[in-house]
Amino acid sequence: MTKRKDLGLIQIYTGGGKGKTTAALGLCLRAAGHDFKIAVLQFMKVWDYGEIRSLKKLGIELFRYGTKDFVDPKNPRPIDLEEADKAMTKAEELLAREYNILVLDEINVAIDFNLIPLKRVIDLIDKKPDNLELVLTGRNCPKELIERADLVSFIDEIKHPYQTGIEARKGIEF
């Protein structure tokens, strides 16, 4: 078995269950404890989540794109397309910096909603520096990305409190 301890891999967290972003941020939490240089770029997430405050406290760089409105996957607005394009441009820029970990949060959803072309994401992955750990999150991950990944976790929903009328709770879901 070849040891690849310093080689950056591609990780994907996908599926319909809760916890994809949380898994990626857990990796960032662990890496921050080892003084890794980390950036998190979020597609379509600009609300005030608790993790945003925590990332700042840990010194993890955060870049957020989108609007506070939900994106209609069948009819995205021009602003949705513009924000996704800005996010991809920033992701391409961040790829060239000296990061240990780059998380592209909800990028799979941006692809699924046709906000960014799959080819552009594949091109980004193909340009990934060897020592960068690249993490992609979001439901409906295309098989072309899964084939390129080294680790893929599918997070499925078996049961969720929302099904019983429990709303999102501060500090737990947001």
C-alpha cells in the first residue's frame, strides 16, 4: 500500500440527509487544530448560521455567494447565475493559493440547479494542486465528480425532527 500522507485528496459529501456541510466543517475543525490553512466557499448560503461565527473564531477564511432568497431550480434568476459565476471565479482563484483544505459547500446543488456547468467544475478539479484537500458538498452529486473523488460519503435521511413539526433550532440546525 502506498502512503500518501501529504497528498491532497478529493472528498465528496452528498445525499439527501442532514449533515453534509457539518461533515466538511468537522474536517476543517480537526485541521484547524493542526494549524492548516483552510478556506470555505459557500454557494447559495448567505444566512446567519452558527458555523459562520465559529469559522471566524478559528481563523478559517470564508467566502459566501448567493442571496437570501431560495433559488428556483427550474427558473433561476439572473442574480442567481451571477452569484454562482462569482463563486466559481473565486474558487478558481483560491485553488491557486497555498491552502491545505478548500471546501466548496453546496457546489453539487449549484450544478444540479444549472447555475454552473459541470465542465467548469471538472476543469477546476483537474487543476487542483497535488497537496490540496478539496471537499465538495451538496445533494445530487453528478457521477462524473464521484468518479474523480477519493472519498465519497452518501448521507441519507432516515428520520428528521422536521417530519414531526420540530422547526430548525438555533445552534443545532443553524
